[in-house]
Amino acid sequence: MNDEFNMSMRKFLKQVGVTSQQAIETAMRNAGDAKGKTFVARMELRIDGLDMTHVVEGEIKGPSE
């Protein structure tokens, strides 16, 4: 793959990471009762035109304090 592709992919993934973290932090703050709880998280990535879907699942622990 070429440099332009790698840069555009990295830029997209950085945007996904930063905006997703912000959304999760906001949701945790707004939940009120998230302290110490474990939440199941699921992220689905689809790319139009490539007939591609990628799913990542995991757990996110609420703040301890």
C-alpha cells in the first residue's frame, strides 16, 4: 500500500479513537451510576463500496471513583 493510503487510514483511525473516547467519557459522566460497573462495548466498522464489516467487542470498566 502507498503512503497516501496509510496516511488517510491513520487519520481516520485517529478520528475514530479520539471521538469514541470522548463519547464514552460523556456517557459515563451522564450515567451517574457507572462507577465500578463493567460495560460490554461493541464497535462496528463498515466501508461502503468494499462490502466490508469489521466488529470489535470488549469490556469497558466504569470509573472507580
